[in-house]
Amino acid sequence: MKKTIYIIAVALVFTLVSCHKKDVVKINGTITNGAGKTMWIEELTPDGPQFIDSLRLDSKGQFKFTHPYTYQTFYYLHASPTDYIVLLPYKGEEVKVTGDIDSLDRSYYVEGSQECTLLWQLQDYSNMGTRKLMEVLAKDQANRAQYGFDTPAYKEAKKETDSLFREAYDEQFLYLSRYITENSGSLSTIIALYKPFNGDRPVIDVDRYPELFTFYEMVIEGLEADDELKDNPHTIHFKNVVERVRYQAERNMPQASGMQLTVGE
């Protein structure tokens, strides 16, 4: 009898420990050039970023972070105020991050979480688009310096840079449209909607091209169709965002003139 009670007690403790492990997320990392330095982690709540903790890197540039899990949410891991990565772990996952502290957003890599990997792929492609865009803008500036701004020679050269500019945009747009379609039901599709191109303007720029509002509809439909995400605070908040964007897009639709892009816009 005592043996039976002991076995039940051990099983109960094991169950409680297992459940506890599943109710947290773990983020570990090794950051090059980060020995002895500090990083910061925030949760991106529907009301905005909220500071969670500072992470002191050890002599090997390593850190460990464990946080209670209540619902799937975004975490910002900062190397500096402007250099950060976005993570989207699910409960019970242990995310492993590597990268260089001097350029975290351009150098990082993740393992251990499908959603975090999706966001890494999204950022990696965006970084490639940024490099292409910078090359086009640099070429345009060089042409201006060589030919002058309002000259026939510059206008002729601008035809080429405008074409390259549009090509860079089209590549990003095609990738994001495919990403949103193929990852329906992932919170990461919200991030995809706001990926920038040429400054702060997003690739999916509904203010300028209201016909792109259909992507907002695709994202909210996918989230609400997922039983685990339909009541997620991020889904509920984004639904309100969709209605505001819908109103603005419908107002702008009559004057929409198609998607024309040139260098300097």
C-alpha cells in the first residue's frame, strides 16, 4: 500500500513539474563580441512594448532567460535601442539565439522554434532587400552628382535606377504576399504587414495603395480561424486595427492611381 502511494506521489510530482516546464518559454543565446555586455528584452503587448529584464552576457557572450507563458506573444531582444530582433516562441519551447552584438538584426540566427524561424526568414529576406535598395539609391546619388539633377543625361540614367528600384520592391512584395498566404494563422503575418521599404514606408503600403488592404483581411481571417489564436490578445487588438485601416482604405480607394514607384518617393 505504501509503495503504491509512493509511486502515485512521484507520478504526481513529475506531472506537476512537466506542466510547469510547458508553461514557460526559454530563450538562450551566444552573442559574438558580447562578453560582459548587457542586452534587454521586452514583450510587445497589444498596448505597446513593456520592459521585462536586462540580460547580462557572461565571459563567453552567453545568456539565459526564462519567462512565464500566458499566451503566445512577441519578444523584442535588444542589442541597442535601434538594433533588435523579434521572437515569437510557443509555450515549452527553448529558443537558441546566435548573432553579433554589433549588428544583431543583420547577423542573428535562431533554433528551437518554428515561429521564431519564420520571423528570422522574414528578417533575412528584408535585409537582402535593404541591401539592394541601398545600392540603387547610391547609384542614383552618383548619377545626380555626375550629371546634375534636372538634365537630360540624369533623366535618362534615372530610367535605369527606377527600373532597379521597382525590381527591388517587386521582389519584396512577392515574398511578403507569399509569406502571408503560406503562413495563414501565424501571428508572424502581422509583422510581415509592416515590413518597411525605402524608409518607414511598408512594402504593403495601404495608405498609398488602398487595394492592398486585402492582405489585412487575409491576416485577420487566418488568425481568427485558428482555435488557439482567435482569442489571443494580439488577434483581438489587430481586428480593431483592421477596421480602422478598412475605413481609411475605403476613403482613399476612389483616388488610387495604381502602384507607380520611382527612386526618391
